[in-house]
Amino acid sequence: MGHATVVVEAIVMISAVIAASVFASALVTKVGELRQAVAAAIRSQVERVEIDAVATYATYDPGQSCFLVYIKNVGRYSVPYAYLPKADVYFGSTGSAQLYSYDSDGNPAPGEWSFTEALGNGNDRWEPGETIVLRIYNSTAVDPPYYVKFVLPSGSSVEAVFSEVPR
């Protein structure tokens, strides 16, 4: 009976070591995944803080029947132009602004917006120090003061109120 007990104890000990190894391996994998998730979240928050813009000027272009809003990148990150159509643009009279959709087909219609680079290097990125021009095609009559809010997918936003639109 003594030998059987030793064999059983050895089997139990080997099973315990294998179970501990499997548990440790799973734990190390999950800790690695958690570390990557936390690092990605921190990178995203840093990027959000470092992307900053200001509305510098606004006017109405009667030739194109749209409002023009100039927005300058004053942050530390460049933003790919492919990222900008995912932004939200709210425009209208103060207190009654509406969400406008991006003009994806190149044929502007009321209730849509588009953008162009004001003066830049033409590299398909909104670099720090560069200005883009939002063209907002209003769908309803808009009375001053005019309100515009530009929200990037990262959550960074610019908002401005213009009481008069210079012509």
C-alpha cells in the first residue's frame, strides 16, 4: 500500500504542476492583451488631446450658395484627409443647429458639407499649421448668429459663433 500512495501522490503532484502551468500561461496571455488594450487607450487619449483646431474665419459665398468656415490645425498631430469625412458638422442659427452629412459624391446638396485645403502642401494630410475650408450648404434659412461645430471622429471639436458673416 505504501508504493501505491507514493504513485498517487506523484500523479497528483504532476497534475498540479501541469494545471498551474496552464493557468500561468493563460494569465500571462490575458495580462499581455490587457497591457496592449491599455496602451492603445492611452495612445488614443494622447492623440485626442494633441489634435486641436480653431475656427479662424467664416463668410458666405453667394456664388456657391454656401457658408465657408476656415479651420486651422493648431495641434501637434497631422490628420489624414481620409479621416475628415467621418467628422460631424453641425450648423445653423444658435440654438437650432442641425447635423449635416458629408458630400461624398462631389455634387453638393442642401444639408451637406465638404472641405478643401486652403493653403497647404497637397500631401493628403491636414498638417499642424494648415487651414481647411469647410463648405456648408445650408438646407434652411439661417439667421445670425451662426453656429458651427466640427467634431472629429477622435472626439476633438471646434465650435464657433459668428454674429455677422463678412462679405
